[in-house]
Amino acid sequence: MPFTDDLHEEAATYWSAILDHPMVRQLGDGSLDEGPFRYWVRQDYVYLVEYARVFALGAAKAPDLDRMGTFAELLESTVNTEMDLHRSYAAQFGIDETELAATDPSPTTRAYTDFLVRTAAHGTFGDLVAALLPCMWGFNETGERLADRGLPDHEQYAAWIELYAGEEFTELTEWCKRLMDEVAADASDPDRRRYRDLFETSAQYEYLFWDAAWEQEGWPL
């Protein structure tokens, strides 16, 4: 059985919990107040900077040239294209580049990105892929399920859903799932258990990232 098929039931529990979160429900129906979403946009920018580092480490740890090339392409696309798109999207909510760049990571953003970068730096290539997968898989599932319910009238929220439900992001998600299956196919049982644990940790952080935006989480002191 492919590893992601083995994960599917467990993963569906996390994706359903995210869909049931009030921030995601209200994003989907267009009733979400823009305050929490502006917070999410700023924190996601901080996240993307560290996400790019994970791609760089993926290229460094890739066991063959094809995978090295794909991670290098993802790094280049994130730094030179996706970051620009994010800045443009943020501007639609009145958030300029200076404000984005000055964003301090929330406790959850700090914990999640530190976990990803530490796993990518100190773990195996398989560890990196397992920790990376929930971000792509979770956002694709969220986008697709919200799209199935119908797009909201709020133009920017509808654009967010269309992005993550779209063909390009779906293809990227399927690539990452196939990569996880390929890596896990030759892994030992202890390695597969570790991949599962890393996947679960990242999936928990995906939920917490939404919750932190909903609460507009800050540092206590």
C-alpha cells in the first residue's frame, strides 16, 4: 500500500478539523472579518520565507539530480514568483511591503517554521518530505472542499480558494504525495513510523496556524 494511502484516513481527520474551524468556515462563505485574515496574510509571508529554506535544504539533500532540480525550481519559484504574488495579494488588503517585511512571527509561526527548518537541516531527505507534505496536502484539500461548496462573493477570499483548489497547486500536491510514496517504499519500518510522526506534527501545526490567525495570537509579554 502506498504510504499516503496508509496516511489518508488519518490525514482526513486533520483536514476535516481545519474545515470545521470557524475561520475557515467563514472564509469559505465570505463572512470572515478581514482582521484575522490580514493577520494570516502577514504570518503566511513570514512562513514562506522559511518555507523557501526548506526547499533549499531539499535540493541539498536530494538523492538524485531530478529531485534536486525540482526542489531548486520550487525554491526559485517561491522566492521570485510566489513572494511577489503574496505581496500583491496583501496589497489588496491594505498591507504594503514594508508592513509585511516588518512582521514578527507569532509563537505558532515561530514554532512551526523552526520545526520545519530543523527537520530539514538535521533529518533525512525522507524526514524533510514527510514534514513538508501536510502544508501542500492540507491547503489543497481545504481549497477543493471549499470550492465544492461554492465560491464566496468576497473577491479576495474566492481568489484564495481558487488558488489552492486550482490545477497547478493540485499537481504540486500530487507530486509531493508521489515523492513521499517513493521515499517510503524503500524505508524501514522505524523510518516509516518516524515519517508518520513528522507528518502528524506538521498537520497539527497546520490547524494551529489557522487558529492563531483566528485568535490573532501574540506574545504574552
